[in-house]
Amino acid sequence: MKKRDLLVAAITASIMLLPMVMIAKKYQQVAHLPSSAYEWNDIKATPTKVGERRQFFQSPTGTLDELECHATTLNAGETAHAPHQHPEEELIVVKEGTVEVLVNGEMKTVGPGSIIFQASNQLHNSKNAGTKPAVYFAIKWKAQKK
């Protein structure tokens, strides 16, 4: 067999295998987040410039491409980040302190137990408006593509 014949055979085999690889990749199992319980003190607190962050999980689930939950601690007077937006919706639950948030173009001040919903692609940010650390949980999700 000539080199040319081998090359043609290799290219033909590659072309024929491509659809099978694509189908296998589509049905490849991705590990989904199992039912879980997370103990606050077991989650490592990572220092940031404005406080600290505890990352609980960031993973696909049975119904979502991704579910992410972290806790942010903001030191007094600190802002988490400049106003920004993203396609994911976000739910924030205030655990401790006083948080000032940008919601629908307005600043709102909320305390412990308050819930903030940030819709997709809306400008938002968070600031500690108190004199003690503020702690809140942020939960974001990405729906499965159809």
C-alpha cells in the first residue's frame, strides 16, 4: 500500500468516526451534585481584598447545567465588586449585618433574613452598609440548554 492510500484510509476513517464521537460526547455522563448537607465551619474561608468567601459548591445538577452557592463576608464599608451583570439569575440571602444592594437601578438597604433576587442581565452589586462584617449567601444557576 502506498503512503497516499494509507492517508486516504486514515482520513476516511476519521470522517466516519466523527459522528460517533459527537454522539458519545453528547450522552457522556457528567457528575451531578448529589443531595448534600454543608456545615459552615467545614467550608474553608478564603480571604479576599474585602473580606472572605466560602465556596459551598459549583456543579451541574439533574435539572441545571450549573448550580453555584457561596457565602461572602464583607468587611464594614466594603463593596463586593463594581456593578456588573451576567446571564444567570442570582438569589442572595443575608445572614448577618446590613447590606446595601443595587436592584433595578435603585439602592436598597436590607438586614439579616432578607432575600434579594437579581434578574438575568441586570446591573447589581453589594456593599456592607454597617459597622460590623456582613455575611450573605449567593446562589446562581444556569438552566439546561434545550
